Amino acid sequence: MIAAVEAVIAELRRSEAFLIDLTQQLVRIPTVNPKFEADPALNHEADLQYYLRTVLDGFGMRTETTEVFPGRPNLFATMPGKDLRSLILCGHVDVVPVGDRSKWSVAPFGGEIRKGKLYGRGAMDMKAGLAAAVAVARAIRLSGVQLDGRLELHAVVDEEAGGFGARDLVKRGRRASGLVVMEPTHEALMPAEGGLEWVRVTFRGRNAHSAWRYNEIFPQANVPGRPEPGVNALEIAARFVLAVQHLERDWTTRKKPHPLLPPGVNTIHPGVMLAGAGLAANGMPQILTNPAIVPDVAMIDFDLKFLPDELSADIRADFEDFVNAFAQQDSWLRENPPVVQWDLYGLHFPPLNTPLDHKLVRTFIDSRASRGEETEIKGFTAVCDAAHYAGVGIAGVIFGPRGDGLHGPDEYVEVDSMLAVAETLAAVAVNWCGVK
């Protein structure tokens, strides 16, 4: 096994230019997620997948593409082997928009290298990691090492908007006994990330004219001819936001934190709030431009994060219990309870919680230790595609290069770190899959 690892790493070092050039070429193909910015000049996921497929075909990988959305295909490549020791190396090809181009000192899709840093949108997040996986597979082929376990490369779309690419591959049965997602981790090994739910809470009130607001907020005699008081759904929703802050503090301070994550990452973030008159078919208020109407609809969308060792079903039940308790404090809400809607826009990230003594974690630690490298182990504070594989029972870790500027201007990946990550992935792939 040691000889096989050394042979693959030697081939990687001989062909460092391949990895650098491939990363540059991937950055130079704009693959902005069209859900964020629809522009034919920027939405080239299919072109990147075609290019990547020709690279993989060129050194003998078995490749296939499947459409997730029209014109947005996943690509997966296989090096045949046994299921028992199989490994998936996964990376996403979509990127977030460039934003304000005046803030960039380099061309956002130029792939320029300056002082050991490779710049461009997606360089760090996460085309360098994906390119490293391709370089590893190529080095295994060129070195003549034959793996005993199956090695798969998954290049997926739409991670930035919910991971629907990875979810599609999982539904199609692309499984393995281990998984590495090459998100940028600054070369720390991350076997855990919390789960994520998007949830909407909708409150209903009662329309009235704002001129009669006094009729609903000051004591009035309920005499014949009195206008029916309005019920301001916006004000109810505002009170609920404040109440949720207390729930959030309770969850973050009283629950036992996960040992790999900073305390307080299990947040309940109010991200969108709309109020107005009339409930449209899309679940949103119809009239948003007339403050003379007492709003009878208010909706709040929350980004709810929970801990790696918690279950989505339990979190949902706890949150619904809280909503119900809030409603019981108000006579109107007792008769008109708020509606809770989960799986908002289809988004749901299960938690990842691979044990520290799992063989995949040990393989990383031992592979690096054999080369004189220590392994920093942390938790991933965001969410990524590892969640969707974890949701079907695939043990996974997150490991990728150093850099900065992801989702911001002048995004870059450190070239030396990119090469180091490739060497670690090579050692892990050989040690995990074994050799014939």
C-alpha cells in the first residue's frame, strides 16, 4: 500500500501543471447558478461538464451525464471496483454571482495567478477541489495502480441553491461506502456539519381601513354600528420574531454544543418577511403597496440550523410546539392559528455527523501522519452537499484547500494548498479503496 501511495503522489508531482491548468480552465468557464443570475453569458454549467467529461474520458474513466434541470447536467465518472471499499469524491460546479465587478482587482473569470494565488469566481469554492479530485484519478491511472474499491467522481450542479444536483445523484442510486466533499476547509478535516431547514410561518389577520385603527387598539364600546375591528397580521408577525429570538437563545445556550462546532451555531435566522392584504395562490400577500389597509397576511421565512447530533423530525416538532404555544397566548390566534410550512422551496439539508473513530476519518489522519502531517479536525459551520449523502447513510467528510474571498470579490485559492490537498486525497483514495 505504501508503494502504491508513493507511486500516485509521484505522478501527481510530475504533473502539477495539469492540476493548475485544469483549475484555471474550470474558473474560465462561467458557471453562475441561473437561480441567482440568469444570463446566457454566465450560465455555462453544461459547457464545463462537457469539457470535464472530455478530460476524464481522456484517461479512461467511465463517464455519464444526467440532467437535473434543463441544460444543467450532473457528471459522474467511475473507476470500477468493489462496493465494500468504494469512495466518492464530490464537488459542485455552480458558483455564486460576481457581484460588484468594481470591487475586483482581477478578471472574475480570468483564472489569473499572482504570487501563488489563483484568482477567480469559484476558484476556492470549489473548482480547485474538484480539479484536485480529477488530478488524483488521473494520477492513479497513469501510475498503473489498480484500486480494489470503486472510485467515483461526482461533479454536481446547484449546490449553491440547495444541493439539488447531489440529491439527484443520490436518488439515482449513486452510493458508496465513503465520501469526500472537497469544499474549502483550509486543509482541516471536517466530519460534521449541522442540518438546515427553511421554514415559513404565515399569520392571518383581518382587513380594515387604517383610518379606523383606533377602533382596534383602544378600548371601544361594542355598540350597534361599530366597525368590525381589524387585526394587523404584520404586528403579530413582529411579536413572533421577538419571541423566536428567545427560543433561539434558549436553543443556543441550553443545548449541549457539538464538540467540533462553536457554541451557538444552531440559530433561527429570520430572513424574509412580507405583509400585506390578501393571500395570493403563491402563499404571499397580494397587495404590498397600500399602507392604508390593515394587513391580513404576514409571512416570515426562517433559516433554521440545528446540530449534527440532532434529528430533523425532533427539531420540526419542537419548533411547531413553540408556534402553537405562541398562538395560545392570543385570543385571535387561538381561533386563527398560524400555518407552518416546511421544505420551503424544496430545501432541506440533513446533518452530517461522522464519528471521529470512523474508518474514513482514521484513514485521513493516518494517511497524513505517515507523511509527517498533523490533521486539524473541526466542524463545518455552513452546509454543503455532504448532507445529502449523509441523509442516505453514507459516511462522509469535508476536506479542501486554503484561500479566501469565497462569495466575495477577489476570490482565490492558494496554489500550494491545492497541490497539498491533491496529495492527501491521493493517499486517502489508495488507502481507503486498497489495491489489487
